[in-house]
Amino acid sequence: MAESIGKRIAYLRQKHGWTQQSLANRLAMSRVAISHIEMDLTIPSERSITLMAGLFKLTPPQLVEGTTYPRAKAERLPELTTILTEPEHDLALLENDLEWLNSLERGSSKHSRTRQVLEKWSPKLEEWNCKFQDAHEAEILAKMRLLLQKLQELLNHPPA
């Protein structure tokens, strides 16, 4: 027997440590709407499934596979969706910038490029401190802050 789509969503939500309210906030839905989906009182739209799949780091077909989600709706789902949040994406970009900096030879050019990377990312980090409040996002911001602090230390005290 197929698992209900509501039970699958409830399981994945709990696995991520989210309340119904925090999932609702991420999806721009009400907590009651999430509750109704999880109790199988309503069937989530293709849009909702696509957004949820991204939050759960799945493709939409993976999210509904083996569930009671209607086949006609499942056939209209996109194959892929965005799976990185804005902070996750930007952390990956910052790490890419740092990898590129590490590949440069020491000298004035590397010093100048390091300063440019700091000037690029420091204001963004300040902006995000006010924008992102979720625990997962706070963890990402803390990692970014640490990376930028290390970069600033390298700029202030270059290796001999």
C-alpha cells in the first residue's frame, strides 16, 4: 500500500526538525494548510510539492514517488527544482572565491584580490544578519563569518 503524501511530508518535516509553522513560513503558507496536508485533508498543489521538494533536498518526483499523490498531478511536476537556499548558495560561492584565492601566488595581486573578496562578502553578511533568522541559516552565516574572519586575519597578518 502506498504511503500517504501527508505522512511523507510530516515525516520529512520532522526529520529536518521543523515545526508546522516553520515549514509554513518557508512556503508562504499557513500552519493550518500544512496541518491539513499532513492529515490528508487536502492534496498539495504542484507548486507546493515543488517548493517542498526543494526544501527537503529532493526532486518533485522523488517527493511523491510511492505515495498517494494523484498521478495526473505528478505527471505535471517539474523534474528538478531549486534545492539550495540563498545562504547555502552564497556559502558555496564564497567557498569558491576562497578556493580561487588559495590558488593565487603570494604577492600584491593576491593581497589586492583578498581585499576585493572581503569587500564583496562583508556587506552581504551584514545584510543577511537581519534577513535570515532560521537556525540552519544562522549556522551557515556563522560559517561564513568565520571564513571571512580568517580571510581578514590573513590580510592583516600575511604568512612570512
